[in-house]
Amino acid sequence: MIPTEDASARKREIEDKLKQEQETLSFIRESLEKSDQLTKGMVSILSSFESRLMQLENSIIPVHKQTENLQRLQENVDQTLSCLDHVISYYHVAKDTDKIIREGPAGRLDEYLACIAKIQKAVEYFQDNNPDSPELNTVKARFERGKELLEAEFRSLLTRYSKPVPPVLILDAIGGDEDMEVQEDVTLEHLPEAVLQDIICISAWLLEYGRNQDFMNVYFQVRSSQLDRSIKGLKEHFRKNSATSAIHSPATGSLWVSDGKDDVLDIEIDSYIHCISAFVKLAQSEYALLTEIIPEHHQKKTFDSLIQVRAVCLCVWVCVCNDPDKEYNMPKDGTVHELTSNAILFLQQLLDFQETAGAMLASQESSSSASSYSSEFSRKLLSTYIYKVLGNLQLNLSNKAKVYEDPALRAVFLHNNYNYILKSLEKSELIQLVAVTHKKVEGSYRELIEQEIQNYQRSWLRVTEHLTERNIPALQPGTKLKDKERQIIKDKFKGFNDGLEELCKIQQGWAVPDKEQRDAIRQAQKRVVSEAYRAFLQRCANISFTKNPEKYHRYSAEQVEEMIDKLFDTSA
């Protein structure tokens, strides 16, 4: 049984907790009431805000749409005004560009071309929109005037800045081609760079908008005139130098000493050769310049016209080659003549202009015209022309070789030149070009080369004739010889020794530049001489014809071969 005091305490404790819970409940109720009041107030505010926002939207949207329409109208007005200004500007083009067009493009090409472009656009506008307006005639007249002034500026720039190439610079350019290891390639500057760029710009505009090709005729007339003056200047340079006692050619680096009439003629042919080489070099340079200025599909016609005035050089060359009286200044060692190397150089350079050279030859044919000849016909004419040059060169060399008193040196000279010609033809396209009309040209040169080798080998007959059995008695070993028989053998040894020494001494100073040919000639000569010498030694081996055999038997067969191996070698 719970004590009374404990029950009272427990009761009071429960009553206290109940009181606290009631207070808490009252607080919660009050808070809920306040929350309800706040919620009602917020709902009222939001409802009011929504109502006002709707009112605002109903007011703003019409204003926004109206503003958008106004902006669109403003843009349309601006565009209309811009178009009107643009159209009106076409009516003012003639007046706005009048001063610049009248003053011309000199010194302000870019500004001038910009004015021409404005005029051209005005012409196009009036042609499309108002072809009957008087303004069209005005701007068309202004455009034509502008074009004429551009053509005049094109001619003026070409004429004013095109100068003939100085002779020394031409010779340096030729020399650079012949000796690239020593000299750098020389660039021929025909026009200053700034002027060249203006000319290129004008050329491009005239081709695209000028609707005629008169400026191309101006180009070839001016440039061909300068080409002609350059060649004439080079001729004059040689003419002046021919009055001195000697002439030094920068193109070849050789010194020619005057010696009466022959050297005057030598200078004359040298000048012709260099003029032709210069023409080819200048033509190459002109073609490079032309490719920058003239459009590709117009280049051939313009270039053909440009160099036509110098086509006579080709005919002059034939006359130079076919000159049998000019037999002088021959190389002492029988090497390749300068005429040969220059002639081949000329023909090789001509390969770069096959089509043009063929066309020029075709145009000189009475049965053809510039419009009727075909490329195949031109190629055949060029083939025939080169064959004639080679034929004239061969005749000239044959006549020049007669100056040599020694037939062997004459043969070596002709062999070297014929071999040089053949090798040069084979290294380039010349052999194929000549074969178009003369298919046996290669075989003909090989026959000539072989013929001259045989002519050279005849010089050794005076050595090997002493090794024959002629006049040698048929004796058995140990047989005693008569004095006459001993003398015959002695004379044969002496004749062979003297002839061998003399030929080797003389021919050692001769030249056969082609190593393959040089070795072949030596081998053939060694075979002939050593075989005959060995057979002779064998016949005389057991015959006692002298008390001092070393006096007559000076050389062994091996020593003879070594001596022949030193032929055509000045350093041996």
C-alpha cells in the first residue's frame, strides 16, 4: 500500500505536468491563429498583385506591338533611303570621277582603278534599269576614256622603263650558263619591280574589262624593239673591241690575240656566235617576263610576234657555219673547236623554243602561212634546219682540219669534234628532233668517228712496218748472218725504236677529251703494236745480229704498252 505522502507528491507532479501541457497547447493554438491570419494576408496581397500585373500586361502588350511596328517602319525607311542614295550616286559618278579620270592613272593606279570600277558599275546599272537614259551615254563615254588612258599608261610605262640590256650584262648571263660552277646565274631585270607590278595590274584589267587585245600588240612592239636594240648593242660592243689588238670575251673567258686578217675574221665569227647565244638567252628572259604580264592563253601568239624580228639570226648562223675560208686559230692539241661547242650550245638552247622556231621557219615557206601550217610540219622544218646546221658545221670542220700538216692530228681533231657532236645530240632531245627527217644521223656520225680512228691508226704504220717479215732472211737458230742481213735487223729495231719514241712524244701532247674513246683508241693501238712487236721479238730471239743487243732491243712488249698508255696525256 502506497504511503499517503508519496501519493500526494505523485498527484502534485502529475498536476504540474498537466498544467504545462495545457500552456503549451494554448501557445500552439495562438500560433496557428496568427499563422492563419498571416496566410490570409499573403493570399490577399498575392491576389491584389496578380490583378495589378494583369492590368499592367493588358496595358503594355499593345504598346510593345505598336513600337515593334514603328521600328520595322523605320528600318524600311532607312533601307529605302540607302537604296535611293545608292541609285542617286550612279547619277553623280561621272561628276565625282571626272577629275581623276582626266588626270590619268600616273602615280595613283589603285585610286584610278577604283574610279573605273565605280564607272563600270554605273554603266551596268543604267544598262539593266534605264537603258534609254542620257546618263548611260555619259558614263559609257567616261569608261571608254578611262580605258584609253589605261592603255596609254601601259604603253608609257613600257616605253619609259624598257631599256636595252647592256652588252656586258648579256655576256655575263651567257657566261653564267656555260660555267655554272664558277658563276652564279645572272638575272636580266628588264623593268623595275614597282613598274612591273603596275604593268601586270593594268594588263589584268585590260584583259578582263577592256574587251580588246590592242595592249598585247603594244607589248610585243615595245619589247621586240628593246630586244633588237640589245642585240645591236652587243654587235656594236664586238665591233668596237675588234679595233683593238685583242678581245676578251666574258662569255668564254678566253683571250684571242689579233693576227692580221684571220683574227679579224675570228672576232667576226665570235661576235656572231655570241649574238645568237645572247638572242636565245634574251628570248628566255623575255618569255619569263611575258608569263608575268600576258595571260597564259595569249602568251604563244605574243611571244611569237616579239621574237619574229630577230628570226634572221637563225639564217645568219647557217652562213657562219658554211664558211670554208675561215681555217685559223686551230687548237694545237686537236681538241674540240670552240665553233663546235658554240654551235651545239646554240642548238640546245633552241630546243627551249621548238614550237616558236618551227613556226618562224614555216612562216618563211612560200607555200604556207601563219594560219595553214601544222605543228608537225613546223617540227619537220626545224629538224631539217638543224640537220643543215650540222652539215655546214661538218663541212667547216673538215676545211679547218686541213690546216694541220700531220694527218694523224687532223684525224684526232675531226674525231674529237664528231664525237662531241654525237654525244651532245644524244644527251639532249636534238637526236630525236633531227631523226624526224634524217633517221640515220646517229649512224652517220658513228661512221665518221670510226673512219677518223682508222685514219689516226695509219700514223702507226711507219712504226709497225719495221716489224714485218719483209727483207728478214729465213734463218735457223744459230745460223751465222751476213753483214747485210745483220744490218737489216738492226735497221728494223732502230726504225721501230725511233718511230715509237717520236710518235709517243708528239701524240702525248694531243687531246682526246672523251675518256671512253681515249681508252678505246689506246687499247686498239696497244693490241696492234704489241702483237706485231712480240712476233718480231720472237723471230729475232735466237738470232745473233749484234754484240750489243741492249742497244737495239730497248723496250720490252710491256714497256711499249706502257708508252702507248701515256698517249693523249700531258701529265704523264
